[in-house]
Amino acid sequence: MHTGLARIQNYERMYGLKEKEVAVLQNAVATANDLYTTGYASYLEVITAQRGVLEAELELANIRKEIFLSVIELYRALGGGWKADHS
């Protein structure tokens, strides 16, 4: 049980850090767009920055999935669960 709680807390910390990373990368996309608009960067730099955001957002979704799975696992370990009503 303690391990399950620790896992959830670790994933939640990871989620918070990844959210900050996504925000920073979104700022990088805005900066790359500004540089492209003014002619100081190529469009490749813009799409590279966008790819970074998309990858970080995908990792964010995966971390969220792991949080949900860990909560379910902890719930089951504590004796909770779904029982079909066969009446």
C-alpha cells in the first residue's frame, strides 16, 4: 500500500514538472514564430519547436494515464473492486 501511495505521489510530481515543461516549450514555439515572422528563423525551427510541445504533451498524457492506473491498482490492493450484480 505504501509503495502504491508513493508511486502516485511520484507520478503527480512528474505531472507537475511536465506541465511546466509544456508551458516553457509553448513559449519557445511563440518565440520561434516571432523569429520566423521577422525573418530571423526558418520554418524548420518553428515546426521543431512545435514537435517538442507535442512530444511533451504526449508524455503528459502518459503520466496522467499512469496516475489513473496506479490509483486503480491501489484501490484494488485495499480490497476495493467492481462486482457484477448477478441477481
